[in-house]
Amino acid sequence: NSMVYLAKEPITAEQAAAKLSELPDSEKLALMDRAIERCRAVLTPNELVELEAARSLMQLWINGPDAARADLARITTEYAGQPRLDVAVRWVERRLS
């Protein structure tokens, strides 16, 4: 899947040069949350579960295993019955081990 975004205002040279790795962790998670919310309008729940799993992986890197497990528990409930759920959850769980 691909997405294209329309910039509603010019992007400054400073913004274009910004590196994601230099953003504060809280801003990285906020960006992921906003991306997931925007994608709810165009992706099916079966597709969204993969983005949610990626967010859980970010939680692992930023806030540790307990935060990632809490995210996985929410995802497992929210996306129960989705075909891609098990694979997405296992993908994160392997990194928790």
C-alpha cells in the first residue's frame, strides 16, 4: 500500500532536513498515533493491525517491554478476528523475547 499526502503549506528547508531520529520519543509516538488515526479512514482493520503492531514495537524501543505488552493486549482485543492479527502480534512478541 502507498499513500500520498498534500502539503497544505510550504515545507521549510529546516523541516525537510529534520531527522526522525532527532525527535523526542514522545513526538515519535505522537506521529505514529496520528498516522494510525489518519489511516483509519482508508485502511481496513486487517491492514491497520500491522500499523498498530509497528507502534507496539516503537513502544518496546522507547518505553520498554511492559509498554509493548500493554499495547499488544489492546491490539489483540481491538482487532480480534482479523486474519493478520496473529502474525502481527507474533512479529512483536519475537522481539520481546
